[in-house]
Amino acid sequence: MWDTSAQAVVPVGSASASMYVCGITPYDATHLGHAATYVGFDLLNRAWRDAGVDVAYVQNVTDVDDPLLERAAATGESWQDLAAREIALFHEDMTALRVLPPARYVGVVESIPIVVALIQRLQAVGAAYDIDGDLYFPVAAAPDFGAVSGIDHATMLALFAERGGDPQRPGKKDPLDWLLWRAERSGEPAWDAAIGRGRPGWHVECTAIALEYLATPLDVQGGGSDLVFPHHEMCAAQAAVVTGVSFARSYVHSGMVGYDGGKMSKSRGNLVFVSVLRRSGVDPMAIRLALLAHHYRGDWEYTNADLAAATTRLHTWRAAASLVTAPSADQLLATVRDRLADDLDSPGALAAIDAWVSTAADAVTDTADPTAPGLMRSTADALLGIAL
């Protein structure tokens, strides 16, 4: 897998492997950008399991945060009801796309006690300070800060301001210091805690959940490339301060999916929702194939042609899988495994199945194998998550 911090492809996992992938903030439905990320890490999960690796996989859900509260206020719905509905829809979308669920799917609200405990550990080593009841992590406490993203200070400041940070807040020791605990504000949810009544900052939640349920260093810390900085950088810094070891061996990131001239995002409103496609009658396997046609860490722009090509491919594969006999698929299985072992080369894996399918109907009696269609179906199913 491509490790962002090393800027190189590195091996990940051995007899066992741990993976933490950052989850959704549930204030809107799952769009294709989300789906591409979780399908990408699902490929890694499937490749590990196919190789006999014992996988420990955890994913969070940020079920209390500013974007969720803002959407709830705008619509007049309670933030709890909004979160519950969108989380349920996310699960429906992931199930339809045949994304294997993590061993633990953990919400922030249920994790308040472990977040508080982590902040107390940071306080104990001098890695937290107070501004009017809000608690901040001092970037100076993390000597390796910047090792995950490898970006310069000016870019850090710009991205921090753009992605939920507050570099201009008065009283901070450094503009890059980040919020650990937000003291209670009127009209906002808050919880009683030994560190004061309030709620978690964004970055501390993932560190706390990962440290609670997985051993460090993690084999893979994953998410979209928009999380490299500040989120994954800051998660890693907090973890290293309290554990004395690296948060993860590899930081793996999926590319961004664009639509209508820009990155698919809620702020731009240029979204293609999985649930809307499903309700319109699109086969979820065609949606998954459309995503797999692009390498997990490459940026790309979705068009209707992607879905049309995927639908045609799905019909062609299903026709081949229904044959009574076909050429041997033993080499096909080996090739798909090889392609996924090469930094999850899903386009190469799809091309291998396409090549086999193109010859399947032409098998002559002395080269035909009655077990081949079944092996082809199993290969597509187990390794690529495509039900034929």
C-alpha cells in the first residue's frame, strides 16, 4: 500500500493486521466520494482475509460535531434524530455495496468517557492547556509533528483554517494548537466530566477510539486524502505523546472523487448519493464496479459514463458466470490476487476478469472446465465484493 508518510509503497500486515478508518459525520447521505473510500479499504480488508490474515478493523462515526449541529439547527430537527437517520442510511448503503463491516463501529457520544480519559493523560504529561475552559493540545509537545503529511508550515496553516481549525484564536500558544475539549456553550450538547462540562474536539475522538480498541502502532490508519492534514497528523501526534510509540506503521489515503468540475463535497453541493442511485433502480454492484474501475488513491471525476460502463460490465460478467462450462479460472484467481497485492490495483483486477470473460463463451470441449464459472464468481465475490 502507498504510505503517505513514507511516500512509497510499503507492505502492510502479516499474520495479523489492524486498521482504523475514519468514519462519517452523519449530517447527510453517503455520496460516491464516501463510498469510494470505504470500498477501497474494503478491498484491503478482503485481500488480507483471503491471505489468512487476522484482521482487527475499527471505524468511528462523528455523531456530535459542528457540521451536524449546524445542519440540525438549519432544518429544525434534533441533532440526535438527524444523526440516527443518516447513520442508518449509511449502513444500508454500505450493506448494499457489500462493504464488510468493521469489527467495531464506534460513535463519539458513546466514547465520551474514553475521550476524557485520554485528555487527562495528555494533561498529566503537560500536553494540554486551558483557554477560557476550552482545552488545547500544544503542537510544541509533538516533536515529530509534520511527519505524516510532510507539508510546510504555511500550507499547514492554510489547511488548518480551511478544515475546521482556529489558527487566529487569541490566547493560543501556537496557531496550529488544536482543540481537545470544547467547554459548554449555550444551546449546544455537553457532558459532565472531570475536565469540565463540554464535548470533544474533532481530532481527539479518533485517537481515543483507536487507542481503546486497537494496539499501537496500528498497521493502517486510513481515510480520504483530505484527512492527511490536519486530522491524521494531529491524531498521530496525540497518540505518540501518550504512548511513546508511533500511532501507525502506515498512513493510507484514498483519492478524491469529483463531479461537475470540483471535488464532490457537501459544501459545494455537487453530490451523487448512493441511496438516490439505488432508489432509481441502479444495481449496487454496478455502483461498486464503477468505483473499482478507478485506483483507490487516484483523484478522478465521476460522469454518467462511469455507471453506464459498469452496468455493461456487470451484465457481461453475469452472463459468463452463468455458463455451464468455461476455460479454467485458476490463473484468473492468481492474477486477481496478484493485482490486489500490488497496491490494490482494482482496475487491473477488473481487466483480468474482462479478459477471462471474453474467452469464456468460446471454450471448446477439451479445454472446458465445469468448475470455472463457479471459481470466477467466487473470485469476483470474495476479492472484489461483486455478487454475480
